[in-house]
Amino acid sequence: MRLILRLTLRLTLRSPSPLNPNDRCRRLAQRATYTCSGLLALLLSGCVSGGRLLELPFDPGGRSLNSPYSDTHPAVSGRYVVSLSDRRGSQDLLLYDLQARTLIPIPGLNQWDVLIEDASVSEDGRWILFCALREGRSRLYLYSRDAQQSRELFPNWRASFRHPSLDARGQRLAFEVNVNGQWDIAVYDRNGQPLPIPTNPRN
Amino acid sequence: MKVAVGWAFCPWRREDYATVAPRAIVLCFLLLLLVGLGSCAAGPAPRALGPLNSRFSDRQPALSGDGRYLALMTDRNTQQELALYDLQTQQFIALPGVNRRDRLIESPSLSRSARYLVFLASERGRADVQIYDRLQRRGEILTLGYPGVIRNPSISPDGRYVAFESARRGEWNIEILDRGPGAGLDGPSGAAGQTAPVPGLPTPR
């Protein structure tokens, strides 16, 4: 950025060489164009074709959405974002508030023996659905921020779970499951009841 | 004695015709078959998708905010394609112009009423986040001009924010794209999401 500023300053402020007035005028116009395009590039640095990229604070202390460690698998819902981060030495789940620009504590979610793989959050930030590995098995958990605890869904299924998805109200959930020897999609409600759809996988 | 057929200068005789005719008929039949198959492959013939799960791989489910629609990736029509399923009527919904031969789609995500469909599309050697507006039947690239590799996009139910993973800083980080309050939102934030606070329990911020 400093380089761009210095270049634009030099281009605009350098004394004009002894040329005829026509050439001088043309060169001045050229410099004005360069300056304008430089300033425009500076202004648009946070923009892409679809909108504006949020300037999220990049905190080495680990109190923001991004850290110097790997931050992956974002899922945004309303003002909340869940993501997975390596900042504490293991792959932990984080809940971030886009409006307050802070991390929200989720006590009881990240357990030392649970490796979280993917997650989804409801729009009010109260429910978090996540797939995890524990004791060598793939599991699906639903975390309630009100109760501050996770409940394992379908503990009797001998299957792997992937790609959890929760609707905005946190009442309906969809996930990938390999109960039939291939990847199928299951749609259940929060209480573990299957939706009456043909070919909905059951145990 | 051999009898000449047709004009005098025609070198073929009746016996020649007898041997050539069956071969010609078979050849014509094969040609017609090829032409028929070719036109089938080239035309955008609508194909039935059947029930939600097929005997092929069905992956990456994404519920809409209202829980009625489900986006998924399916391999049932030989090519990996994006499909949209209505859980209420139990039917697939057509997505004209989304699945094309020249690009690979992954990681779908839906807004509240499934108006917006966000996915990662790889074409011409670059993966970009694209949004498809079902109301206007129009697709748009959201990350044109973004310097970096992109993965796993996700749209918020109101359609305002799109989160994705980026390798711009040499490691995976998260970027949040704000489409702005005037971007034709899909229902206000929290319209269907808020429930009455339960007394005695910590209220979510």
C-alpha cells in the first residue's frame, strides 16, 4: 500500500520536463488517470463481484474467527458462524457472532476425546448439529446452548455420518449416512423421528 | 449367361446386387441408430430423478432455512449433478441451466425459501462461489476477482452473508461475503428462527 501511495505521489508531484505545452497537457492527463485508478484499486481491495468482504479482525491470540492456525468448514446462519479451528492444538468447534464480532463460549461442546469433523448452526445460535469421531466411531451430536450439553443422535447406528445440515429453526436435520453400504441422505426431526419420505435411511 | 441390369455401362450384375443389398440394409439401420443416439445425447432431454435416494451415491445434503427443501449432489444420471428436492411434495424441482457439461459443481447451500442456491463451481481451471436465484432464474459468480483458492461455501438463511474457506494467506481461513441489505433478501433474519426465551435458562446473545 505504501508503495502504491509513493508511486502515485511521485507521478503527480514530479516537476514537468521542458516539453511543449501539448505534450505536457497529455502527460498530466495520463498521470491523473493513473492516480484515479490507483485510488480506485485501494478503495475496492475488499470487494469481489458478489459484494463486500467483511474486515474481520485477524487475532493471533485466538479470540477472532480467523487465527494463524487452520480455520475451516464455515457454516453461516443469521448472525452466527460455526467453524472448525486448530488454534488450541486440536480441531475445535467455534461459534462466532458476526454483529458483536466476538466468539461465543460454548461450554461442554469441545471434549478432549471428541474430534469434530463438520457442523451446522440454527439461525438463533441455540442449536449446533455436528459430526464427530469418538472411540473410533463416527457419531452425530446435537448441542443445545440453553442446556449447555450435547446429545448423541442415533447411538445404535453402525454407520458413518457426514455433512450435517440444520434448518434455521433447528428443528429439522439432514445428513449423509452410509447405513446401506453407500452414501445416502437422511432427513430427521430434532427428536430423532424420520420424515415420511420413501428411501429415507433407517437403522 | 449373365444379364446386365440398368444401363449398359453399369458394371454391376444381378448377382452383385444380391450380395450387396443385405449389407446395405444393415448399414443403413446402423446409421439411423447412430443418428438417433447422437440427437438423444445432444438434446437437453429432461430426465426423471425418482425418489430422494437412488442406488447411486447421493451426497452433501443442505436444508433450506424453512426446512422444506433439500439440495444435494447426486450421481444417478452418470454426471455428478446438483438437484433440489421438495420434502413436502416429495418431488425434484428443475434447475434450468445449473448443471452443465463444462463445469463441476460441489458443496450446495440454500437460503430460507430455497430462493438462493449457492455452490462451488469449477470451470476453466478455477473454482468460484456462484449463486443461483430461482426467482429470476439467473446465476452469478460471487467471487470474481478474489485472489485465492476457495472451498466450502455456505449462505445464511436470509441470503445476506456467504461464508467460504480461502487459502489466500497460505493456510485455510474463513472469509465472510456481505451481499448487502439491498440484495433481495430471502425473508428477514430471525423471522422464523426466534422462539420465546425459556425462563431459568441462559438466553442466547
